[in-house]
Amino acid sequence: MLLTIDVGNTNTVLGIFQGKDLVKSWRVKTDSRTTADELWLQYSALTSGYEVTGLSICSTVPAVLRELRTMINSYLQEIPTTIVEPGTKTGVQLLVDNPKEIGADRIVNTLAAHTLFGGPAIVVDFGTSTNLDVVSPKGEFLGGALAPGIEISVDALAARAAQLRKVELIRPKSVIGKNTVEALQSGTIFGFAGQVDGLVERICDELADLYEGTPTVIATGGLAPLIIGVAETIDEHEPDLTLIGLRLIHEKNVN
């Protein structure tokens, strides 16, 4: 079985694949102070009962990636391992000014989106930041847009505004909030949906000059359910997009 690990700035998502099927997944908190031994204890406890025969990893947190390498060297030396980094075969051409700047998760999502849905496509990843990644009909990464994520924006507002506070992130009954809680929920949910719709429409306008066909817009990430059904431009929701991409990249590098 293949263990896939997607280390994000806020959460780490793990998944177990039996062939092409994702049989189990977990979401845990990312802590850059966690040591290699602590990672091993956590991951081995979660995957107890599964025979892990392969490992595929991407990370946007350098400190955690360093500890993961130590963990692998200490406990998993015999298991075929793929770490998405420069030099790893991904099949994704990066048509940007500086390919080294592109986060591994964005490359992984590009491969998965093109494999599942073809191209052109736009991946909207709702995480610590909201990433919009643009995929060509050939599966090339064309670039995209990055915006502050939903949760950190709410945290920043509560921290900087004396009379405002964190609220439960759910869709309010109406756009016009009748109290502070509803007003904050409206501004957050409808506001971010409008941001996504606006960016997607502008990206589509630019893509129309380059390619035929309307891009498929795929939502993923832990906060995607907040915006699904509110944003009008989202076509598909694939919560396991990054894990699927990690499986695909592992197959390219090991098989």
C-alpha cells in the first residue's frame, strides 16, 4: 500500500492507496517543531493495520520536510520513497519565470487535475492561502494567482478589529447580515466566493485568447466545502486531488 503525505502550512493530509483506490485518509495539525521521532510515532499509529510498501511526499514547510527525511532514514529506509522536489519526474512542464518558486503542492495538483479532468483547467485550492493554478490542455502549469486564505483572513480581522471576533464559518441566511455574526459570515463566505468567481472569470478571459474550450474549475483543499455551492464558477470538487497527484508522481518515479 502507498502512503501519501501532503504537508501544508496549517494541516497535513495523509492517505493510504490500494492500487488506484484511496482506502483511508487523515487530516492532522502541522507543527514545524515536530521532530522526526514524533512524526514516526504519529504516522505509524495512524497507519497501524496497513502494510505500507511505498511513500510519496510533498511539503510546503521546509522544517517538516527536513524532519521527514530524517524519519525516512531512521525508520523507512527499505521503502521506495518519492519526494516532490526539483529533479523529481512529474510530467508537468512549468511555464513560469522561476520554476523553483513553485510549491510542490501546486505541481502535484496540476498533474492530478489534468489526469482527471483534462485541460484547460483551473485548480482552486482552499488552504492557508487560496491558490488558483492554471493548467494548459497539454497539462502544463501556466501560473496562477495567490490570495490570503479564508481562515487566516478571519483571524487577522479578529486580531486587528477591537469589536469584531472569530465566528463560525457557515453560510448565513442572507447576504445582508442582521447582526455582527451574520455580517461577518456574509462578508467571509460570499466575499471569498466573489473573489474566486472574479479571478476565475479574468483567467478564463486570458485563456480564451490562447486555447479553445472553457476551462474546468476544480475546487480542493480543506476549506473548499465552505465555498462549494456559493461560488458560481466551480465545476468540480475533488477533496483528494493532492493525494491523487502524489500517487501519480510516485508511479512515474518508481514503476
